[in-house]
Amino acid sequence: MTRTLQPNERLVLIGSTAMRKPDGTPYPSVPMYIIVDKSQINERTGLSHGEEEMIEDAAGLFAEKFKEYHDGIRGEKKGPPS
């Protein structure tokens, strides 16, 4: 299906998919997009509300993992108990 985007619309990449050949090897992956109204796009960041939420969620996970790593490193520097 071919469709022309309206001036108030934007494509947002949501993932990719690949079908498999009969022998099980994958075809090249194909990007998947959704059409988003520009009113849902933050003009400052250029991201949709959903993209901003995803980035915030990922940043929270990374921060949590870094804290675990940092706390572990600090605990190792204390040395063995006397």
C-alpha cells in the first residue's frame, strides 16, 4: 500500500521484522513505521510522546544498573572484614 503523508504527519520507526525463507534463513529485515500526527511531536526534541517515554524508561534502567555497579565497586574497595 502506498500513501502520501499529509503535511501534519510524520513517520516514527517502531521496529523491524524479517520473514524466513523455506530453508529457515531470514530475508533482510524490513523497518516498520507508524504514522503520527505532528501535534504529538515535541518540537524541542523532535520525538513523539511514546519515544520520550521509552527513552525515560531506558535511562531509568541504565541508571539503576550503574548504581548497582557503582555500589559493588565501592564495596569491593573496602577490603575483607578484619
